[in-house]
Amino acid sequence: MGSSVRFAVLGPLIAEAGRGPLDLKGPRHRAVLARLLIARGRVVPVDRLVDDLWDDPPDGAVGAIQTFIAALRRALEPDRPPRTPAQLLVTTGGGYALRAEEVDAWRFEEAVTKSAGLAPAEALSLVDEALGLWRGPAYAEFADQGWARAEIARLDELRLLAVERRADALLGLGRAAEAVPDLEAHTGAHPLRENGWRLLALALYRAGRQGDALAALRRARQALADELGVDPGPDLRELEAGILAQAPELRGAAPGSGTLVGRDGELARLVEAAGRAPLVLISGEAGAGKTALAEAFTAEMEARGWSTAWGVNPEHEGVPAAWPWTRILDALGIAPPAEPNRFQWHRAVRERLAARGKLLLVLDDLHWAGEETLALLSALVTDPLPGPVLIVATYRSTDVAPALAGFLGRIARAEPVRIYLGGLPADAVPALVRATTGRDIDAGTARTIHQRSGGNPFFVRELARVLDTGGALSAVPPGVRDVVRYRVAQLPGAVQAVLRQAAVIGTEVDLDLLPGDALDALELAAERGFLVEHGPGRFRFAHALVRDTLYQDLSRSRRARLHARIGEAIERLRPGDVAALAHHFLLAEAPAAVRYARAAAEDAERRFAPHEAARLWQAALDHADRRAPADADGGAAAGVPERLELIMGLVRALAVAGELDRARKHRAEALTLAEQVGYPALTARVLAAFDVPAIWTAHDDPELAQRIADVTERTLDALPPGEDAVRARLLATLALELRNTAGDRGPRAAREAEALARRLDDPALLAFALNARFMQSFERAGLAPERARIGRELVELARRHELVAFEVLGHLVLMQAASALADFPAADRHAQAADELGEKHEIPLVGVFTQWYRAMRTSAAGRPAEAAYRAAAARLAGTGMSGVDSGILGFALLCDRLQRGADPGHDLDFGAYEPWCRPVVADDGSEIPPSPRDLLFEARTCLHALVAIRRGDRATMARLHAELLPAAGELAGAGSGLLTLGPVSRYLDELARHGA
């Protein structure tokens, strides 16, 4: 059986188990433990321990060692029964051994060793994880002990090796610039490590810092001479010569290269074309991966025995004519012919190439090719070379100059294979991010990257690096910004101006919102790859990153003016497009912003987009506050009614979106402001505006709930006749706020609200009233069937009238009721339905309840559920649902342990449930209060029954039996959807057997 104790020695010595760090007592106890860890499971004789711990061992040193061992055993195995042998720190062969299984130093060593044979991305991930285990010097507190020095030195050497392995992996991924800072520090601290200097110089060279690379090698030479009196080894000398000669093999991988992602189909087409077609044309926009595909194909053909050669067309002018062909001939070891005219030169090149057998020639960046380069390529294609020869040419589809266009027309009759590289599919993004940074991403992050990049591999890699360095995906990576700015600068000025206006409109560009002569500019921008035309007069930016670069390069003043102009155009053309009007007028800070933001927020609520609604309500409120702040004396300013409606809209949206703390804060603010004004009608509007579904029967803020109930009662008293809809909302509000309280006012209010809502035939009002009826359906045990009836009506009503939040509520109510009735197949279906709605509409709190339900389901099946409960509790933390959270984990774990007959333990925090749970664990005879009438009534009462039986309290047993009897067919606590104590009938039988 394995040990659960984890040891950490890469820093100060720590031992920890599931409950946290263990108390390792004094320094000599810790020294004994460290000495045994260094032995790695081998036996350390007692005499050796004595010699290691004391320079001059005192009398009784052996006895002291035994005392240290006994104390360590108690700390490491606190639950070991008395007089049973130790499993972790064992006595054997005249000494002691530590049977540890989880030690950070061992994990570190294993990871560093394993990284040697991995691909760069995998090696980087593994080494990063390994280096992350270090919290300081290994065995930090024992550095002056002779028995520890050799192990400390060994681990330090491994750490230096890991640093160099990490740099090597970064170089393999084409991320040389990232490797430089750590290598600078590494070589500064360890100037005699030649491999560190080699990696630093190579990283500097690949980062475009040739001078710095040579300077680093000079520093290495000086350090070796000063310290050791030797010259650099052959690796450093060879690297220096290669840098001076600008050797091609030092160039290394391009950033993100090494793994071709999402292009398997295109690579297969290239392989198929080999020997069957004279020419393959690979086209696509900048960053589409044309060169990467050609490189992967080259490697594939070299593996098949083909000779390969590359010629790159330089962007700058001044290079010799047909320079790419000269490079190709040089790479093949062919002397360029010196013929007097083009025809003879073409024939001579053709003869030399024809003699080379299987041959792959790559002409990269053909869009920059000169006339002579294109002329020779045309000659070789229109009159193909004999034998298996293939020419691959890459070019940007957005930069087809007249010379290239003419060439493409001339060779069309040769029927070249054409491969166009568009954006990568969304499912390829995670693999490319992993190849670039070594990290995995979730599906949501992958979708965001794909949406912002359009699948362009260069943009994906740049966004991956932003993510890897802790940046936000909403940012424009510097590399992307530079590329976009360069490409925009090549456009005519008029086209640039139209593109900037289009960027203000958004990713989708509407021609009707631009000047009348903008079409020509948009067509040219589409031709150059900035836009995509997807309908008459409808254009879209090819990449969100392109649009963001153009937008962010505008000054704030110019943006505001353009937003105002576009908003006015939309107002004329599409006055009902409130979302677009709110967007532009808010960014223009125009007077109409509040009106349209409010309209857009209400529209978002109707569409059940709570996050969008919350953003718009907040924007409207902020804008209103900036333009018309409230009176300094707090009086009834003219803007108060509008401000209250904005606040309550925000409160509703925040509550549904799961931001409960903010919602409660703003609701209290609105109530205070309404009371200050002193208009009952206004207060009624504020109270009635909060019609957000509620599922839990305990308040998160009881003080606020009581305050709202008191104000609601006063407002009801002042409400004039004929306001039945408002009265119904106020009554439902009152019933919700009075949940989990004694008295009949809450149930009466709920019934009256339901009756009014049915008479008014208002579906939304009826759904709210049914929520109130649910909250007041706990006056006695055994009412799960009644709550199931409410849940069914809620689901049917909400589906019919598209009331998504109440449909979710209905499914959760049915999940709870079915659980209480032990109908878990039905509960599963409703949990799944609630999850699907929550995911579709981004309602985060739904998953909190369904995850707790599944933990409870595990417990009800008799399987250990502690891990599932702890995971559910972690998700509950930070939601603002303190009414649910206060001690619920301890309560659930107690129920789980009791169900399985396990020791309830003394490690649980019961929070608000302490008066019912603690006596089960450690009964001090204190009085147990009656349980509140809520979702956990039966569970608390069953716990009370256990204690009453133990105490032999027959009067209490009789009372509890009567209270539980209506729920005889239910599972105790399962109606909460969070925990269960099993069948209520079991506790009724025990109560009856003991004289109830």
C-alpha cells in the first residue's frame, strides 16, 4: 500500500499529506529525515546516523535517535493504530529506512533524464515542470553537513543541466530570443560551463544579434583563460567559425516550425505530385505556412532519396538577376553556366539539372521574383525536364504583381498543381499552440485564438506566445502589429483611410456606412487580403487582429468622432439596431448613449444573454453618472428614477450571470436610493424589478433579505388599488425574502401572488410566483411530490414562453425532487437538461448545483464520494452563495461517512450546520435546536434522531418520529441535491425500535 506523504527537499525540507504540512519537530528530527531521504530507501545504520548528527556524540545518542524516530513516525503516520508496525519509516537490519514514494528531487531527476529523448515542445514542457519544483537550494538547511554535500552538488548539477536543456528546447522551437535572458544569467553565474556559452551565442545569433553572439564567445574565451588557462573547446571554436561565415546550418528552426500542423492533406497532394507534374504552386496570404509546408515536403522527399535545393527570392532590390537559380545551382554543386544570351543560358541550366536524377527544386516567395527568375522557371515548366523532377514555388496570393500575374498566365497550359493555404481549421489550433509553446489550452481558449487569427498559423503562433507570457488574447501581438502596419503602408493613402473607417465599424464592414466612393478602396483591400467580400456591399476583415491593429492605431479623439459619425448613419438607416447604436454612441460618449445602451441591455435580457446585458447596463449606468451626477444633497434629482432602473437592470443581469456579490451590493444601493427619494411608486418599481430565479432556501445575506421584506410590506400597504401586476410581483418578492423563516406570512404571500398571476395570465409573472411557491413548500417534511409538481409546471411554462432562467430553475427543482424520491434516472435527465441550458446560455451557477448533485449521486450509490465533494466545494467557493457554502462540505462529508459506516472523524468544519452535525461526532450534551424548514430539514432531523437515540431521549425521539413520518418514502437530505443520509424510513425504524 503506497504512502500519501509527499516530501520536498528542493528548498527547505517539507513533508505533507492530504491535510497539509506535517509537523517535523526540531532540527535534529529534520536532519534524521533528510539523511534517510538522501539514502533513497536504503538502510542507514544507527551508528551512521549518530556520527552524521553529532561531531562529538553525547552519551545516550542512540536513545536520542530512537526518540527522534518515534516522533517522526507519529508525524508521518498519525492514523496508524497503536502497536502496529510502521509502514513508512521502518526499522530493519540494525538501522532505519524511509520507504518514501513521492519526493520532489526524484521527480525532478526523472524528468530531466526523460527530457533528453523528447521533441523540443515535449522537452520544454517537461523541463519547465521540473524546474518549477525548485523553491530554493536543495536541502537548504543542511548545506553545511558533510553527509548532504554530495547529494546537494549532484542535484545542483542536474538543475544546471535542466536549464541548458530548456534553452536547447527553446532553440529547437525557433524561440531563440526567449532563451537569451536565462542563458545570460546562467553563464554569468557559471562562466566555466562551455555548453552554456555555446547555447547563449547560438541563441543570440538566431535572434538576429550576430555581434552580441561573437561578444559572448569572446567573454567565454576570456573566462576560460583567466580561470583555467585554457582555450575554448572544439564546439565553441566551431560555432564561432560558423557565425563568422554565416553558415546556413546555424539558422535553425523558424519560430513555431518543426511540426507541420493541420496540413496533412496538402502534404499528401505534394507527395502525389512528385514525378507526375512539372510544377506545384503553393499560394496563400502572409503567414499561412507556405514555407513551412515546402520545408516539410522537402524533408519528406529527402527521406525518399531525392536531391533538393532551395532558392529564396529576396524582398530588397539590387540582387543579381536570377539570384534564386544561382543559389539552387550552388546548393547542388553545379557551376552556373556563363552563356551569352537568355536562350543559351536556359538550355545550359536545363542540361545540368537534367543530369541529376530525382530532383526537387523550391522557389520561395515568388511574388518578389525578378524577370529573369520567372523566365527560366517558365522555360523549365513549359518544356519539362526529363525524369522525376518537381519544381515547387510559393507566393502570396495577396501580392501578385504584374510580372507574376503574367507568368501565371503563361504557364497555365502546363496545368500546374495548385495548392491554396487558407486558415487552419479550429481543431488544429491546440496542436499548433502546443508546438509553439509546449502548453495545452482548453477548448474555449482555442476558439478565441481561432476567431482572432482566422486560423492564420503565424497569427496563431503570435497569440500563443502572448498567452504563454501571461498576456491577454485581446491584445495584438507586437509581431502581428508590425506585419499589419507594413502591409497597410503599401496601400494607397485613400485605401488606408477607408480601411481605418471600416475598422471603427467593426469586424463586419457595411458599405452603406462608408463614404459613397469607398467601394473601390474596399475591393482593393479585399484583393490584398485585408478583407473578405461575403455578400453585395458586405465585407468582413479577414482577421480580427488586422482590424484591431488599424483601430488601435487611431487616436482616441479620432475614434470618438468616427464612432459618432457611424452611429448617426445607423440611426438613419437601421434605427432598430440598438446593439450597434449602443456600441458606437457609447464609444463616442454621445448624449444618446444611455438610451440606446438601455434598449440594447433589455434586448439582451429578452434573448437571454445575461453577460452581454450586464455589460450594457453597467455601461449605461457609468455613462449616465458621468454626464448627469446625482445632486450633492442626495435629494430627488431628476435623474434618480432613470438611475434606479439602470441599477436594477444591472442587478438582474449580474444575478443571472453568477456575480451575486455585486448584485446584492447594487440591490442594497438601489433600495437606499429609492427610500431616500420617498416615492412609494418608485420603491415598488425597484422591488418588483428583481425577478431573478432562486433555488436555495437559505439566504446569502439574511440582513438584506429582512430589510427588503420590511420595505416590501410597507410598499404593499401604500400600493393603490388596481396595481395587481405590481402587487403580485411584490408578494412573490416578499415570499422569496421570507423563505426559511417561521410564520405564515411567506406562504400566504406566495399563494396570493400565484392566484393574481394566474388571473392576469402573465407567464413571466406566473413563473416568478411559482418560484415563490417553491420557496414556501417546506412547512413540513415529505413535500417532494408538491415541489415536483411546481417544477413540471415551471419547465412547461418556461419552454412555451422562452423564459430560459425559469426553465433552468424548473429542471433543478425536478432534479432535487426526483432525488428525494430516489428516482435518480429522472434526476439525471433534469441535471443534464439544466447543464445543457447553462452551457448554451453561459449561466455559470447551474454547473455548481449539478456537480454537487453528481457527488451526492455517488454517495447515494454507496461509493466513496469525498473527492467528488471536495471538487464540488472548490467550484462553489467564490460564487458569493454563502447561504449554500457555510459548512455544506463538512455536512456532506459527514453524511457520506455515516452512510458508508466510516469513522466520521474530527476534521470537518460544519459552519452553519454545527448545532446538528457536531453532536454526532462529539456529543457534549448540549441542546439541539429544531431544524429550519428548508431543503435540509429531513437531513438535520435525522442527525438529531441519531443523537436522541444515543441519549435515550424518548420525548425527543417521539417528536422527531412525528416530524419525519410524512417523508417515510424519501431519502433524507437528497431533496437538496447536495447530500443524503439514506432512506428516512431507516431512521423512523430506529426511532420506533428505541421507544419513540
